[in-house]
Amino acid sequence: MEAIEKMNEQLDEATDYIQSQTQFKPSIGIILGTGLGSLVDGIEMQATVGYDKIPHFPVSTVESHAGRLLFGGLRGKPVVCMQGRFHFYEGYTLQQIAFPVRVMNRLGIKTLIVSNAAGGMNPNFNAGDIMLIKDHINFFPGNPLIGPNDEKMGDRFPDMYEVYNHDYIKMAKQVALDLKQPLQEGVYVGLTGPCLETAAEYRMLRGWGADAVGMSTVPEVIAAHHQHNRILAFSIITDMGLADNMHPCSLDDVIGTAAAAEPKLRELIAGCVEKM
């Protein structure tokens, strides 16, 4: 009980501080991944709150992650956007990584949209493609739900059926069709990082049925699903991890490819938000 009380106190303090800075009430939360920070360009900004000002909030340490909560309107819908996220390899626990998702839920979100940069393993993919996430594999050494469970947040043993909302998946496909944008679909596997995978690891992960691999998303999605948020998620395929055709890859390559593909993802997310 003490752990649950402490968590709720921290969530209350973080939420109270944010609400002291803005009374804006979002219904949709958006998490932006590596190289995707300018997706906020379409938001009619109402308020900005730096992570470093929010009690108990982690702080982004990765290049291209700005570290701000942005509040405003996107295609007529009230959203809160995380410009920068947190990763296990930065030294944060899975519970800390999930903390902002808990806070956004306290602020009123019912839907969470997640984006990330990922390595592609499906030979039908190419760098620069956008993949709609239909399912995931949790290969992190743990789970953000480990520990005492607050029944007010969610079930002790949440059913992982339809983690990624089926109606949203259909909607995203239609939006992509309307925009005449190619859209891949696949399974995302989350690993700790920070090193990229070896050829043998890519071969293993592909054998498991994964289409793309990254170092984020899964902890946040598990927490969001636990608290009954509807979830829609996308990966930008920034490099290809084909075990028999490996090439060197750098962070600059990842950020560059993500930035080039970002306008397509921005339109896709905005189109989906408009229909939510």
C-alpha cells in the first residue's frame, strides 16, 4: 500500500504542477520519437511545460528529444504532446518511463498515439517507410506493471488482446489511402539498447515474427493499455536490419531518415486525430 500511495502522491504533484501552468484539458496524448520532434508544427499551441519543471518527471538525455509537454489543438482536437521520450538505456526504470503516460491519463487523455524510429527487418520494407504497429513483443527485462497494483488504475492481470485498437488501425489505413501514402503494417519488438542489433539478433527477432525493432514504445503502451487508453502507434523505418545484407548505421543516419519521412507521418497522424 505504501508503494501505491507514494506513486499516487507523485502523480498528484506532477499533475497539480502542470495544471497550475495551464488549464488546457487534452483528450489525446501523443509521444514523439527520435528525429520526430517537428511533428508539433501542426499544433495550435496553447501552453508549453518543460520536463525539468515537472515534479518527479524524467528528463530527456537523448539528442533530438526536446523535453517538453506541448498543449494545443490539432485538427480541432485537444492534444498533449510529449516532445521527447525516455528510454531504459538512459538508466530509467520501466515505471519511470511509464510515468508520463500515467500523468497524461490524470490530465484527461483517453487515446494515446505513439511514434518511434525503428530498424526494419521485413525484407518487403525500405528505409523511410512508415509502419503501422499491429502488435508488439516485449523483450525488455521486465514490465512497468511489476509491483503493487492500484485497482483504480487498472486490472492486476490486464488482457493484452487488442492492445492496438482495431478500429484505429482500420482508420489509419483509410487515412493513408486518402492521402495516397504507402503504409506498411507489422509487429514491433522492443529491446533495451543502446547498441543496435547484431546480424544474429536480427535473424532471431525476424524468426520470432517481428517486422521492426526499437528501444522504446512497449513500456508506455503497456501502461496506457493498463489504464484503458485506446492506442495507435507508428514506426518510421530508419534503417534496415537484414541479417544477410548488413550495413553500418549511425545516429545521424537514423535522425536523417526520420526527418525525411516525418512530413508523411505528420499528415497521417493529423488525419487520424481529425477522425477520432
